[in-house]
Amino acid sequence: MRELLRQDLFDPRLQDDLPLRDYMDLTIDRMKAIFREGLIDNDMWMGQSREHAFRSMCEVMGLAGAFDFSLASTITDHLIAGSALFNHGSPEQVARYHEEITQMHQVYAFCCTEIGGGTNLREIRTTVSWNREERSFTLDTPTDAACKFWIGNIKHAATVGMVLARLVIGGEDLGHHWFRVPLRDEENGPPLPGITILSCDPKGGIQANQVGGARFTGVRLPREALMGRYSRIDADGRFSSTLPDAGARFVKSIETFVQERIFPLSTGTRASELAAHLTWRFAAHRETRGTPARRVLLDEPLFLDRLYQVQLRCLALRLLERAVVRGVERDWHTDPGRKNMHLLTATGKCGSWLVLDVLAACREMCGSQGFHCHNQIVTLRTDFEVNVTFAGDNSVMAYQVARDAMRFDRFASRPPETLPERVEKELTEAWRGRRDGSFTHAEAVTLVHARMLDLVLKEHEAEQQVPQQIIDDLVADFAAHRLQEPHRPVPADREKIDLLAELLAPLPELVTAPMVDDGYLAEFTSAAQAVGIPVSARGR
């Protein structure tokens, strides 16, 4: 990945200088380069032939996201579409389409979300009906609300879409199924008959992700378009399934999302570390006073308080990501483990709240330089806003974790031992004591942060990378800002800050912001300089 980042193709200034359409095309080319190098592909997902490289894939995804989140989200869209085929296709279908997905001979789009339902996938309206006389399917968007929307890669590049729809045979709704649907004959070509591609631009961020929508009108599909791992239809229109009912088919159809939820955490962790590093570098030379003794931002106690808090949250994100990846590797291969894995990835997904806090604080601490795109931080902040709702809305994830914690008492046979465990026990006991067993949004958010901190502490116990004093400070920061608990002051000093700066340092190839050294003064004022004419005299 470092070698790729040094290539002209990955020049970071291109995304600021190119027209938007060219930037979109560049992002597709960058994605293909990563796939060509074998750094990421669907065989690295758990349950696939190269699952031993799952941790490496998450690391590369994190680096791609810190470089440009449009790139990481574009890769994710192809990966999750490929995962739908790999997890729901028959062995024959997987073998047939394996190479075009892993080698990216075709660009895939993931056609799941509908504009009228968002993350409420149970209520999707798109239908695929069986035509008995013609022995084929017809894909339709029955209402405006059923238009597939916020679909990455579909606007120009994607040639294939994996579509989640309701299968209807003889008027009977047989529930959610996946279908492989050709979208174009070639990349950047016109959509095929019956397919209307809609634009989702202008977006608030990730500008180069080709997000769009699709409306399907009488699109004919062959019988083989139905993914056949769990359900099949024979040439005479007889339907069979190894899953007992439509409810079970819905649950199985969305299992593909579980691993995807790690990517917002991996990308957000690397982006946060990059922003914290840029802020630390800027603060080391940005003067606050020139005389009688020079002082810089890192000499100011109040600035150190803010920077240390940011670093502690970056450390929490790093440990949380490692705990989640470790848990997925452990739990994937058993049914009870997969249930735990759903809660684990939902908890990790909520780490994107911490990411936004870090990016916002770093932007502020760097003042106007933090607001310049070439200095990277403000672009990261804008792009990563969407992570809160990508791959499942954070609030919905928190509600699921909270409901499970209330149903299954982790402390029925032992007392809580740590702050996050005590917070969880107090919350869940209060909920069980209510007549309707309800909880508030704020309580669910507090509980999911307690679960995050619990994972962080366990990961620290498994592999200690920092002194216990820093972990104690991390816990105090969580207590103050996440858990509504009494807390002690969190003292900051240069020794702890420099230690974390070294630990959390990003790849050098990711650091392109001019403000990391005092040369940025010359770069940003170069247009006003002329040989032999003082800057102050120009324009007289």
C-alpha cells in the first residue's frame, strides 16, 4: 500500500484539482490498482478462501480511508455486493462470477437501500416476479419510495448490481432474495433497457463516490439471476428453499452486512490518527509568542489538555478496532459466535461517533489552517460524517446492543468488576425495573459506550502497549464524556503526549498537509511574492 501511495495515480492533490467526473473516474482507477496488487478482495472476508488475510484487509481499508474516504467507500460498495453473491449464490454461481469480482473485471453496485425506507430493509418494496409462460423473472420498482437509493458505484461505472428484492410467484410473496442484475454493457456506458439511473448529487461529502439511485421498469432477468444457495426455482416455476419461511429468508439475506460494519471503524481509526498527528505537528511550530521567549501551541497547558483528550480517543479507537477484528476472527465459524459477532460489530460501528469528535476537535485546534482542504482535516471531517449512518445507523445499532443487554444479564452469576461493567449493570437493572422495560435514546448511547470501553480494557489486558496511567486517563475521559459518571481530572503533559504521538503516528505517505512544518507560510503566500518587491509593498 505504501508503494501504491507513492505512485502518480495516488497524488493527493489530484482530487482537489480535477473536475468532479474526472475525480470519480480516478477513484475507480485507484480501486482497481488496489485490487490488482491483491491488497483487498472478497476472498479475504471471513468464511472465504483467504480469510487468514482478513486483518490485513481491514488495515488496508483503514489506510485507504485515511487517504481518501471516497476511495474506501467505493471499495466497500464493490466488496459488499460481491459478498452478497458469495454468501447467497449457489456453488455454480460463485464459481462462475468469482474472478470477475475478485479481479474486478466488472464493477459491482450494492442495490439494497430504498429511498422510502432507508435502513428499514424488512419493508423493501422492490419486486421480482416469475413469468410462468416465458420462464423468466421481471424486476420492477412499483412506487417512488421503492427506488434503490444511495447506491455506490452505480452512477457511471457499475456494470452489475446485486439487488435485494421480494420474490413473487403466482401472486405469493416469498420474501427477500438476492438477484444478480446487469446494469450496463460496459463501464460508463448507458444503462440497459428498463433501468433508469438517478443522481444523488450534490452530496455533503465523499464527492468521488459514484452514489446514485435506480428505478427498474419491467427488466427481464433469466432464471439464473436468483441467487441459489438457499432458494431455487426450476424451469416449471416450482419454488423450493432450505429456509422455512419469509422471516428466516429476511434474516439470512442481511447477514452479509455484519463484516462490512468493521470498515467504518477501521477507516475512522486511521483518519483520527492522521488528524491527531497533523494537529500535533502543527502545534510544535505554530507560534503563540515570539518575545521575550518563543512559545508554540505545545507550550500552552490548555492546548495540551485538548490534544491529550484527542489522543486518548484515538487510542480508544485503535484498541476497539483490534478487539472487534479479533472477535470476528474468533466468532465467525459458529452460530452462537455469529450472534455475538453481530453485537460486537454493532458496538464497534458506534465508534464512528468518537471519530467525528476527534476530527471536529482537530479542525478547531488548527484554526483556519484546519479548514483548508490541502491540510486534510476538514475534508476528513466532512467525508466521515456519513459513517454514522453507513452500514446501519449508529442509534439503531445502540438500541440493538441495549435490548440484548437487557434480555441477557451478563452479571447474573458474578459482580461487575470495572467501571463499564458497573454502568451496564446499573442501566439494565433500571430498565428491567420499569413496567414496559423501556430505555431512552441517551441511556442506549451510554450503554454502547460502556460496551466500547469494556472492549478497550480487555484489549489492553491482552496486549499492553501503553503505561497503565494512560489507560486510567482514557477511562476517566470516558467517564466524563460518555458515561455520565463522576470523574477525576485528566492531567496532560508533554511526555504522555509525545509517547502517544509516536504510538499513533500514521504512514508517512499519508501525511501531505503543508501545515506540518513552518514551510506552509511560504507555500500559502507564494502568490504574493515577487523578486525584489517586498510583500508589504505590492499593490501600492
